[in-house]
Amino acid sequence: PKGTMAFSGKYEFEGDENYDAFVQKIGLPSDKVEMGRNCKIVTEVVQNGNDFTWTQHFPGGRTTTNTFTVGKEADMETMGGKKFKATVKMEDGKLVADFPNYRHTAEICGGKLVEVSAQRSGVVHKKTKKIP
């Protein structure tokens, strides 16, 4: 759809809310919990119309990349390394994807990437990332 927000850019971790409660609810292994806490993950987004390449660069050189087209089913991977299929939708300028244990939204707000993961029981994890 026309008028969607431009997501392209490299974003550094700025802050988050409710991380521990959220990762406990989704059953993330403890080694991954520690890795993700205050982790200086850099998120790199390349958007070409409705096509996205979404890469997480972890300290130490590990990366996770999800490539998808809005409205089409794609193979995805969670931060815990689980593979699954999802269809990413665009709703009110937000990218929305249903992960196995939660619903993930991403939007550009004031030049920052704001990601919200809402677990089925209602626990919400919010991450804010800024362009360095």
C-alpha cells in the first residue's frame, strides 16, 4: 500500500520495558535471556516497497535475518532460533506479525524504531531503537 512508512535504516538499542517478564512467559532459554538483556543488538532494515530484509546484528558477529514481503507468507526465525511461517501485514503504518507465542509490531515513531511484542497472556515487551 502507498503511504507506508520508510523503515530502512540501522537502529541501535536505546531502551526497553518489561523484558524479563516477557521472555519468561515465552519460555526463552536462560542463555538467550542473558544474551538479549541490555544487548547492543543493531537492527538493520532494508525496505524496497513491500519487500523487507530485517537483520539483527548481535555482539560477537552472530546475525539473524528475516526476509519477507508484506501480505505474503514467509519463513521466519525467532530471537531464540525457532523457525516458523508468518504473514507480515501492514496496519496503520505498523508492520504486524504473529510469532508462535506473541504478536510483534514495529513502527517508526519520531525517527526511532519502536517494536512491541505482546504475549497471548497480555505481557507486553516494548523496545526502542535509535539511529546512531
